[in-house]
Amino acid sequence: MAQWQIALIREQGVNFAVAAVQDHVISNRREADKVVSALSLRLGQPVVLLGASRHGTYGRKDIVSFLQNIHPSQMPWRRIDLH
């Protein structure tokens, strides 16, 4: 079982999740795509990745653009266990 730090957000009628990951995941496109696909399938909604230290982002461009105006401390983070 893996534990994830995830923020579940609803904005302008769109539900999506932001998952905190290590920065190296975002810099490796193949790994980032794999994580986004797996989490999207498990959570049933689009997922964007947020680098834990450098706060880089990866995922759908519209959601990434929206997140540029939000500080990570303002997101409703929670720990979620996923199998």
C-alpha cells in the first residue's frame, strides 16, 4: 500500500487532484506520465503532479495554469492510502 499526499479540488465545476511527488518524478516525463495515469485511474479524476521541494508542476495544461496562482499551503492536503 502506498501513501500519497493529495489535494482534492473542485474549481469552476471541474474536479481534479494534485499529488505531491519528489521533484525527480516531474523531470522524468515517462515516470510522470505513469504516475498521472495510475492516480487518475484510482481517483477517477484528472491528476496534476506538484514537486515537493521546487513546486514544479506536471499534467493538464489548464489545471497547471490555474495552479500557478495558488500557493501549495493553500491546498486542502490529505494523506490517502492507495493500493
